Amino acid sequence: MADLDDLRSRWLRTLLAAREDDSRAVSPDRYGDALLERWSEPQRRYHTVDHLAAVLDHVDVLEKYAADPAAVRLAAWFHDAVYLPDRSTNEERSARLAERALPEAGVPAGRTAEVARLVRLTVTHDPADDDRNGQVLCDADLAILAAPPSAYAAYTAAVREEYHFVPNDAFRSGRSAVLRQLLDLPRLFRTPYGQEKWEATARYNLAAELEMLSLPSGPSA
């Protein structure tokens, strides 16, 4: 499991780098703890503090491609801050949470708007060619798709656990649609690093999972 103290330290560094020098801003620790509580909610199996830490690690790798690394890191913290598997409004609610919390924490209006835009972009993971911040966040969020076989299998199992309430046939159909949508993108990864290091492996993993989902399922229990 991710080191929560390390995540608190990373949050502190990120927020202090992102906000204006405003002595009236509420202590940044308050917001970091509140976010970690959200990321630790019991309904989560994949979208956990481990996922948050992994996305932040990938942002560190891709930082040089971002126009505003601080905004991208804040967006990573907020991008799944609201997560209920049975809802389709998680990204919008997460963006609105950022729009409420970040001004209180001393983050300038322009950067707050950019963070919220980036969070909403994770609905499609399809940033524009000139959207450097969006490319970094989306690549960092999708990097799990290029994981080694055992880690990719653990990821898919965790996703299935999050959707435990969905019948098998419906899940296979919905998951297959998501995989096809990703495979239909001209490029899964938009940064030069992501294209070189992750693209081929991710497409292999997605295609293999899609093929497995297309196999006939066994008899119902």
C-alpha cells in the first residue's frame, strides 16, 4: 500500500508550489488529509491511494512535457477524488470539488480553472495535440495499461471488484466497449515518452483483454 506520509509530503510540496503567497489560506494539510480520506474509501479497489501514488510517479517521469507541472499534479490529486462506481458523474463532481477547494487553499483562479479542465479531460483521455498539460495527465493516468502481465491482471481484477454489482454479461459488454474505445484512439499516449515506452505494450494488453472477454463464459452458478 502507498505510504500515506509520503503522499502527505507530496501534497504539501505541490500545493505550496501552486498557490499564491496568501497568509489567509487555510493550512494545506487540511486539504491533503481530506483528499486521502476520499482516496481510501471502502468502495474503491483500483481507484485507491495506490493508483494516486502511481499517477503522481508517472507525472514525475513526464514532467518536462507539461506546461504547468503544478497544475497537472493538482489534477492528479483531484481526478478521481469523487469515485462511486455506479455513477457516471465522477469526473464532473471531482472537477467541481477542485473548483471549490483550491481557491480556499490559495491557488490562483487561472490555475484552478486549468486543474478542473484537466480533471474533466479524464472522461475521454483524448487531449488536443497542443494540450501539453492534458497529454501528461492522460498519459500518467493510462500508464497502467502498459504494465507487465501480472500487474495488468491485478488491475483488471481490481476493476472487476469495483463493479461487483454488475452481472457478468453486462460487465463483459461494458468493459469491451471501453477497450474498443481506447484501441480506436489514433494514439493511446501523447507524450514522446509515452509513445516510445508504453504504446505498444498497452495496445497488446488491451487487445489481449478484449479477446479474453470475447470468449464464451462458463455456465452460471
